[in-house]
Amino acid sequence: MMLEEEIKQKEFSNVYNKLAVNIIYTNSWLDYHLQKRFKEYDLTSSQYNILRILKGQYPESASVNLLKERMLDKMSDASRLVERLRVKGFVERETSKVDRRKVEVIITDAGLELLKKLEVLETDIEQLLKNVTVEEAELINNLLDKARNSH
């Protein structure tokens, strides 16, 4: 369905305005579908993002600052997210022995196991985007990279 039909808007002031709204709308659409899967595991997309970053660092730990730098949502409170993941048993945190102001975080076996269960998300995403060919996906990725590189 066309964006205009989805949001019941007849026209946009210009093609760039439509592009921005389309990106925001599509992000929300994709996030909605992913959140349904995360809900099964009492997880948010930001918590999932933290776990994926930590898995990439594993078996090394990561500082909270490193997590903040790498997160997709730069507005998320990484410290709060880490604490919620710690309470659920998916991460461990400890104060650095070198710098007492620094907190190190490492994914636990339970966190790694959860990510293994969530590998099905790759299939879910492919199904959600099945109307886009591989070539089109590559083009869209390149165009989005280009748009972000303008600033």
C-alpha cells in the first residue's frame, strides 16, 4: 500500500518531506512487527540491541560508554538498559579495577542462549520484506547510507 493511503495524506510539500515521513513510518512498521517477537521474551528492541553488541564483543566485556556509542537508538539510556538486563540474568556488570568510574558489562550464557532463540528474527525480517528483491535491498541500503552521509 502506498504511504499516502497508509497515513491518509493526499500530498506532501515535496519529495524530501515524503521521504522523511516514509522512513519514519517504515521504521515504526518494522519495529511494531519486531516488538511482537521481543514481547514473547519480555525484551525491548533497545535491550536486544545491547545484547547483540555484547555478543559481538564476547568473550570480552564492553564499557557502558562503548554500548552507548554503538547503539542504534542514541537516545536510549544504556545504563538503565544494562541494569534491566542484569536483573533478568542476561548480563553481568562490574566496576573496572583500573578505573572505578568505568563499568564493564559482559553477556551471560543465558543472554547468549536468548540470542540463539531470537535468530528466527532474521527469517521474520526476510518475510516482512519479501516484496523487495536482493538488488533493491542493496540499492535502498546504499541510498540510506548516502542520505546519512550528507551531514
